[in-house]
Amino acid sequence: MSEAAMMEQPIRERTLFGHPIGLTNLFGVELWERFSFYGMLTILGYYLYYSTAEGGLGLSQSTGVGIVGAYGGLVYLSTVLGGWVADRLIGMERTVFYGGVVVMAGHIALAILPGLTGVGVGLVLVALGSGGLKANASSLLGTLYRPGDPRFDGGFTLFYLGINLGAFTGPLLTGLLQRHWGFHYGFGAAAVGMAVGLTQYVVFRRNLGTAGRHVPNPLPRSAVGPVAGIVAGAAIVIALALVSGLVTLDNLSEVTTGVIIAAALAYFVIMLTSARVTPIERSRVRAFIPLFIANAVFWSLFQQIFTVLAVYSDERMNWRIFGWTPPSNWIGSVEPVWIICLSPLFALMWTKLGNRAPSTPRKFALGVIGMGLAFWLFVLFSGGSGKSVPALAVLLIMGAFAVSELLLSPIGLSVTTQLAPAAFRAQMMALYFFSVGIGTSMSGTLARFYDAEHEFAYFGITGAVAICAGSIVVALTPWVSRHMAGVH
């Protein structure tokens, strides 16, 4: 074959299991980031409200779970900063790397700094770093596929498998370290996990090629001063709110929820009015609004694994297995086991069905309704006292959590990249994580209403709200599908 003929041949895409080779790199870095994140998160609440004799800080239980919810919300709030840095300064690929470095620094601070100082410094750094890494890793994955590629949902489901491998292994290790050597050793393990993730990311960076290196909307030099002024002003406002007592540890989850809602509304207005957004892209942003709300409802229940169910695991579940009692924080590893087992089946199912699969709005509706039904299952065990709930029963309920999550979460990541305006690709993913952030901070707010004496009302009402929200999405499905403008 002549050289000219060879040049005319299409470039063969490097694949693994039918997906772009770059998926393996993003799969790995997200796995280790989630290892460190969930490993730390599942012991954080106990660290805050356990007594000092038990190695904790001795805060009240309601304050402790509220901080956990608020912190989770702040992680997702910071994705907008990570998206902005990628879109305006250094591109998605570099933001993923530097975000991981900041995450590792935060876990080191939690491991070596004592008391609330370590909590404050560590959680701020982890939140900022995760914001840079999370939104951009998902967006970067989206750039590896062509528009309309039927492998989209399957690829994101495999990516989600990596997330859950990390979510499964992290709590197992940190829980054992916390039990035998103390909380700070658990936080240290999270730092080591993130270091491993960064190492593999650098070693296999070439798999990504030039993906994510482009800065789509570079910040002009003339804007550097005003942006610096905005950052300084925001820092001053935050400091004044803390010093004046306007924001306290007790109301942090409520304040966080309010801030994320306000920020999300501002972002929707910006995207819907921007001259850089085409009419078709604007229609797709409108279609995203009901999915955004449904996603927030879903995560307000799901993220209670780290607030209400963390307390439930510690005080209501009978964990004793063949004479041995696992650490209570292992509740955080149960649901990922189901995800690991089921996600390959879901990935295969979506890939085989292709455009014959249920539309995205229907998947969202089923996920939210399923989450409400899973909460209703806890009603069956209400009215008891002490550690009387069989661990096996809760493990099965976590299976219902997993099915609901697979119907909604990886699909949400996938559809967000497809609905995103070209000028706001990374920031649209940040907006998706805003909905997760609202739900996560709400999980801390809702946790204040939980107690063992009112479990029937608590799980019954929260489950009913989710089922109603999912039913509304079903009714809106035709409208949403029309405005998605060709995205299935």
C-alpha cells in the first residue's frame, strides 16, 4: 500500500473491552480518590461525636452528623471552582492531577493535625481538591467518546465500577485502622491511597493523548485582577460569617444547602442567557432542570449512609458474625459490593439495548422511586430497641440502594456530558454535582430529625417524598425528552 493510501486510512482507536484506552486511567484515579474519600468519610462522623476517651472530639451527635452532611455538600459545591479552573485556566486534564495533589494534602492534615484544627484544614483541602478532580474526571471521560456514541452509558457504568471499588475498600481499611490504632491512622491510610492514585495517573497519562488539554474559554489577562478581587471578597465574607456567629457548626448543613441552591440558580441563569450557548444547547439545559431536582432528592436519601445509617449501624444493627463484630463504619462498604456485582450487568444491558433502552428521564424516575421504596423497607424494623436489627436484612436493603443508584447516577454523569453546552462543558458537570451537593448537605439536615423512637415516621415520610418526586418525573418525561433535542 502506498504512503498516500496509508495516510487516507482512518486512525484506529485504541480500545480495551470495546472502550477507549483512556478509560482505564480515569477508572484508576477515580478508584483511589474514592478510596481515600469514603475511607475518611465513614469514620469522620464517629471522630466528631465519639467521646475524647474513645479518641473522638466529643461533639454532640446531631452536630457531628450535620458537619458530615455539610462537608459532603461543600465537596460538591467546590466542583464549580474546579470546573472554572479547567474551562478558564489549565484544562480538565491538569485540573484532575492538581486536584488529586490537594486531596492528598488534606488527608495528611487530618492525619497529623490535632482536634478541630486538623478537621478544619483537612476538610477544606479535601473539599477543594475533590471539586477539581471529580467534575473534570467525569467530563474528561465524556470527551473520549464521539457525540451519539452508543457506548456512552456503558463506559460511564464501568467508570462507576471504579468509583465503587474504591468506596468498598476504603472503609474496610480505615475502619480496622481506626479500631486498632486510632482515627488518625485511618486518615493516614486515605492519604496513602490518594498518593497511589496520583502515581498511576502520571504513569499512564499518555493513554489520554491530548484529551482535556485544551482550555475552551481562556481567561484574558485583563480579567485576572477582577477575579482576584472576587476571591478575596469571598474569603472576607466567609471569615466574617464565621467570626460573627452567623455560621456555626450547628447550622452548617442548612447554610451549605442554601448556598448551593443559590449558586445552582445563578449557574442556570448564566447558561440560559449566555451568548455562547446555542438555541439547541439552551433547550438541553432546560431539559436538565427536572433531572437536577430529581437527582437532589435521590442523594438526600442515599447519602444518609454516612449520617443516619452511620448512627443506625452503630446503635441499631446487630453486626455480630460468628463471634466477631466488624467496625460499624463497614456500613459504607456494603452498598459498593452490590454495585461491583451489578454494574457489569448494567453496562452490558445498556450497551446491548443501545437506543432501545429506557430514556434518561425514565431511568431517573425509576432510580428515585426505588430509593424511596428502599427507605420504606427500614420501616419493617422500626419499634425495636438496642442492636436488634439483623445485619443481613440491612445488607439486602443496600442491594435496593445499589439498583436505584445504577439506574440514576452513572446515567446522570453520562447525560450531563451530552447535554452540556460546548462553552460550559466542565462547569455543566459541576452543576450536576451541585444537585448531589444539595442532596448530601440535606442528608445532614434530615439526620437531625432521626431518632430510634420515631423510625417509623422518619423512614416512612422520607421514602414517600422520594416516591412522589419520582412519579412527577414520570409525568414530565415527554416534555424532558423533547427538550433534550436528540439526546436519548
